[in-house]
Amino acid sequence: MGIQDEQLRKLIDHIFDSHQDDVLDCDSCGCQLECLAEKVAGGASLREMWPEVEAHLMCCRDCREEWQALLCILRAESNGQLSTPEK
């Protein structure tokens, strides 16, 4: 095994070990996103409120995309850039 192969193997092991230590799965994370996004859109820090969610978002592309979309919507609403249609 070459040096590059060994480094790649260590990197892959680290990624899997880091994700296994993450106490939140996608379902648990998803249940919290709306509430947390409202607070973050208002200026709170996700890292300070719930670092485990932030860690999960760093590892999980699907949850991260949902998080980013939710934040964009909430920020647009609070800036008056998005309004709901009148019935």
C-alpha cells in the first residue's frame, strides 16, 4: 500500500468515525430544523444552541440543503422579500 493509499484510508476512516459519533440521525435532525432555523434567522448561533445539529449538517448533504432552503425562506420573509398571497 502506497503513502497516498494509506492517507486516503485514514481519511475515509476518520469520516466514518466522525459520523458514527454524531448522536443525531436525519430524522432527529429534521425534527429540530424549523425551530432552530427561526432562531438562527433571528440572529442566534446554531453552534451555541445545538452543536450536534451543526455537526450533522456538515456531514449530511440532504439535511444541509433543507436547512439552507429553510433559512433562505425565513430570511426573505423577515426582510419583506417574500409574502404570502392573500386569499
